[in-house]
Amino acid sequence: MCVRVAGGVPGVERHPITATMVMKGPVETMSAGGVSQKSENEQLVSVLMVGDVCGRSGRKCLKRFLPGLRERLNLDCIVVNGENASGGIGITGKVADEIFASGVDVITSGNHIWRYREIISTLESTTRLIRPQNYPPGTPGHGFTVFPTASGVRIGVMNLLGRIFMDPVDCPFRAADQILERAELGRAADMWLVDFHAEATSEKAAMASHLNGRVSAVVGTHTHVPTADHRILSNGTGFMTDLGMTGCIDSVIGMTVESVLPTMTTRMPNRFQTADGEGSLSGVRLTVEVKTGRCREIQPVRCGPWLEEAGIR
């Protein structure tokens, strides 16, 4: 199902100080059968955000599906979470280059970003690979970036890390506020996309509400399971609790069943092995209006076996 905002952009205005979107009434949504009306001067940008790429299987999915999706969905930007792309945990500079070569514009990450120490030099040499912003001050790398599309639209991407059931880090809510104070919507960026890498669904929903109307979309990553709650919030922010995983779905969230079951059934430690079977791609397509930064359409995208395909017809 595709969720759209109905008709133009009625009731939306710029706040003169913060440049956030202020809605004068509730957002109306329509199912895939509805028609979204466009004004003559309306400029829309199409973005694909892809869930956690897990190992070689996930990287093969990017190479297999992204070229066709970029053309079919008329994508202006592709953002991928790559924190599990190297052997199922972490990412190396070489693998980051491989992902970029697959057609990815920005790579986000999460709590496994430091698995390979060599990634520090990559984080310091590019702004297209980012780590969560709410690591302590002085941490290598960048927590957000602004990617310019071929048409000159400035797409801001920020990466945040949750704290519930996760390792302790700085407050993600304050970190998001600080980014928007420095690079607010409509000035430093025409839109803001948030990858919130978190375990708890409640924390992700709270972040979406906290940023509602101040960013174009908040999507969750980390759990490797796509959720069915994609929607556009009252002030024009797209939201989906988790994008899911890009990799071998016939597994235990990316690890082989044979390597995980002994630990689950006996509590004895065992080395988990990344599943290398045929993979699926899981993510979401966002359509954002450049003038307001408001999400106009949100639709899950799934390709490959094991999951029902979505968003590609």
C-alpha cells in the first residue's frame, strides 16, 4: 500500500524563524488507488531508503536491484544502511566503495560501525558515509551530510542511535535538535531524512513525533524486520518504524539458522555465521516536495524471495 497526501499543499506555510512546516489542519491520506494532484510549479524528489545490508548476500541485492529501481522509480537519491555489510557486522572502506559503486549516494550506519578500526580513515575522508551523530564529541566522522542531487536539490541525511536496549550514548533527541539548529530545513537543506538506528519501537515512534514537521521523514533501522506502519504524520513527516533487512531472509535476521539455534537452545556461546543465500531488498520510497520539505508519499519497497514484493510495479 502506498500512502499519499491528498491534493497540493493546502495549509502549509514556512515558520519565519525555524523554517519548519506548520500545518493548519490534519493531513489527509489516500490509498494506492487515489490520485495526488500537482501544481504547475511543484517539484518533487524521489528517494529510496534501504534497510540494513547484511553481508555478501545484501551487497549482491544492491547490485542486482538498484539500477532497475533507480530507473523504474525515477530516483533522485538512494540512501542505504550499511553497518552490517561486511561479514554481517560492521563495514570496511573496501565494502563501502563497493556499495557506492552499486549506485548508492549515502551510507548510514549504527552501533556496529566501529567493528573494523580501518573504517575510521574512511569516515574522516568522506561525508557520504556517516555514523550516528549522538556519539560523544570528538568521535571520528560525521553524523549528518547534505547530498546535492543532479538537479541541485539539497537532501540532508542524519544518522541517530537509540538508547533503549542499546549501548549508552548521548541523547538522540538533543542531537537531532542540534543538527536542525545548525542546518535547518529550507536553509541548509531542502529536506531532511533521518535514519534512527534503534531497538525499541517506542523510541522510534517518539523520535518521529519529536521531529514531526521539522524533517521530511524518520525511518528506523536495526531490527532487520520490516514493519507495516508506514504513514505520513500530521505535520507532513513520513514515518516507518523499521525498513527491514537487505540480505538472506531465510535466516535468523541475517545469520544462519545452524549457527544461531545452538546458542538459543542451550545458552552456550557459538560463533554466528552470515547467511549467504539468495537475498531480498527491503526499504521505502519517499516522495518529498522541495518547496516545503513535506513528505507527499511513502511506499514500502521489497524485491526478491521470501517477502511479498512491494512498490516496484
